[in-house]
Amino acid sequence: MDSNPTPATARPPSPATSPSDPSTPAEPPADPRAVRRAALAGLIGTALEQYDFVIYGTASALIFSDLFFPNASPSVGILASFSTYAVGFAARPLGGLFFSRYGDRLGRKWVLVATLLLMGGSTLAIGLLPTYNEVGLFAPILLLICRMGQGFGAGAEQSGGATLLTETAAPGRRGRLSSLVMTGAALGTALGAVAWILAQRLPDDALMSWGWRLIFGSSLLVTVIALVLRRKLNESPVFTELKEQRERPASPVKEVFRYGRKPMLLALFMNFGVSTQSYTYQVFMASYLVSSVGVDKDFVPQVLLIGALCGGLAAICFGTLSDRLGRRPVYSTIAAALVLLPAPTFIALNTGSHVAITVAIVIGFILACHGSVGVQMSYFPELFGKRYRYAGVTLGREFSSLIGGGVAPLICSALLTAFSGSWIPVAIYMSLVTAISLVATRMSPETLDRDLNTAADSTEPVQR
């Protein structure tokens, strides 16, 4: 039995020494093979998450109103199908709360396997659902349950992958390797777009009968590949040390709210504006281009696909840059650019020029959707001490995504309607919320190459 265990009710110990002091546990050296496995597993797992969300969102817009809400008017049917889409975002914080408890107790790997199975299983189940014409009202109810399963599993996916990768990678390479999580997200977006582009080549009767089921069934292949990779993962060295020293907290979520509120709130507000802009570019801009600018519908998936591919590359570039210049200056620069970006973006969109629209959307994807979040993947885990790192990152990111990106398309649409189609209030809204993220970033500490084996948060002063 451990001769000096850390009580679950005690304040996590703060280092009274500098990181170089012998009393501070040294961070274990990185195992190159373990790092490669973690990077590949994180990339593919997040690709599956994003793929699931993209194919569901596209199905909601194209076919689910006819398959699951056929007795409603076209507009009501689309609204109903989009409501089930929104349920996934509402379920993400709940999944984050649930899995956070186990990520810091049972291990990062255990949770990543569990969330993968939940997401992949829910997506496959959607492809097997009976339609309204077959079972009536039970069809949309089952669809809602499956969608909740998708969101519940996704609630700890990106945060878990980022935490494990950051804790596994060597100092000086955390930013680049952890950013692969967002490269996976970009890959999932691209794969989802390609899947629907191919499916739309089918005759309408084939698409409505079995084509859409094939798209959801295709997630099984990605799930199996990701599962094989994740089962071979090594647990992160930081968690292994926690387990050996019997310092795992009994209730990580309670410890976050009791001792880690400051870094959690910093992460929440740093992501708030970025998440708002991310989903504005991914969701609202597409409808704005069609309904307000009058762009051909076939052009929108193509430009979004280009944006996702460029964004995936940008995630790696910004993550690598943060390893050289620091997390805070890189993230601050991106946030400052996003404060200024909305007005020029709308000016470019309203020209109707395909070139101008493509450039504007690509810049938005590079900065808001993937570049900034690529830096988050190492920045946010480094904000927290080792005892509740998984829980802190998950709670900060998922709750900010709910109040930011989760409602952003609805707020933007409401502003556009309330001000007679003017884009100016939408641009002001985007800039204001991102200014909050900029201020929060400037209030945050620099965390580059921080010792992740210490129990103290980065916001606690180090006594020398």
C-alpha cells in the first residue's frame, strides 16, 4: 500500500519548487513508437467523429425530412430534422461530464476506446433504422436516441485525444503532434463531403432506399480501423505515474470545480469566440451563400471541401509554430485576426465571385475552424495539473462549444432576419465574441514545454 497517498478530499499539491527542483517528478522521456500510435489513433478517431457529424448534418438537410418526418410541410420537416442534429450538440457537454470522471480515474486510453465504440455504433445504428413509413412515430424517436449517442460519445473525443497526445509527446513537439487531432477533423469533413457527393450521383429512388444507409454503414470501416489502433495504444506516461503513485482523484469533475476553476474558465472563454466563428463558417455561411448571395448549391460543398483540406494543413502549421514561438502569442495572433475578419469576409461573399468566396471561406477555415483549434490541442492540456487534466480540458471545451458554436448558426440567422438581411449585425456579433476569446488568451499564462507531471495548474504561481 502506498505509504503517502494523496487524499481525494485534499487540495492537489502545488509545487513549491521550480520544475528543475529534484523534488518535482521528472517528466518521463517520450517513447517514439507510442507517440506515433497515439498520433495516428487520435487522427483517425477524430476523423470518425467529424465524419459522423458531417454525414448526419448533410442527411438532415437533404433527406431526413422525407424519411422520418414525411407528414410535415417541407419547411417544418427540415426544421425537425435539424432539431435532431442540434440534439447532438446538447448531448456533448453531458458526455464530457460523464467521461471526464473516468478519463482521470481509469485512463485516457479506456475513455478513447469507449467513446469510439459509442460514436461508431450510434452512426451504424442510424443506417439500420426503420423509416417513418415502416414504424411510424418510433422512427424519429429512434433517430433522436441515436443522435444523442453520437453527441454523448463525441463529448470527450477531441479533448481525450488532445490530452493523451500532449502527455505522450516530448516537449518541443507537443504542438505539432497534438494538432493532428484537428487534421483528423478536417479529414473527416472531407470524407463526409466526398461520401455525399458520390451518393448524390445515384438515382433518387436508390439514394432514398439504400444509398443513404450505405453512407452511415461506411463508418463501420473507420470504426474498426480506429479501434484496432486504440487497443494497441500505451497509456500516457503522466497517467501511468498517477496510477503507480495512487494519486488518481476520486472525483475529477469536483476537483476541477473546486481547485481548477480558473484554467477551466480560461479555456472556456478562449474557445467561446473561436467556436462561434468555426460553426458560423461551417454551417451558417453555406446557407447565407445560397439564400442571400444566390450562389449555386453545387458550388457550396466544393468550397467547403477546399476549406476543410486547407484547414487540416493549417492545424499542423500553427501547432508547429506554437512549439517555436509559444502557445499564447500564436493563439493571440489568430484571435486578433478573427476579430477583424468578419466584415471583410461578408464583403467578399456578397461580391458573388467564386474566387473571392473561396478565398474568404478558406481563410475562415484556416483560422477559425482548424488553425486556432490546432493550437488548443496542446495549449489547453498544458493549462491543467495532472490530477484532473482530462476533466478540465473536456469541461472547458464542450461547454464553450455549446454556448458558442452550438447556437451560433441560430443567432446569426435570427440577426439576419431581424435586420432585414443585413450582414453587419452578424459581423459585429462574430467580432465581439471573438474579442472575448482574445482577452481571455491575453490573461492566460504561457505553457510551452511545461512539466506535465506536476499537480499544479499553470495558473498557480511557482515559488522559487
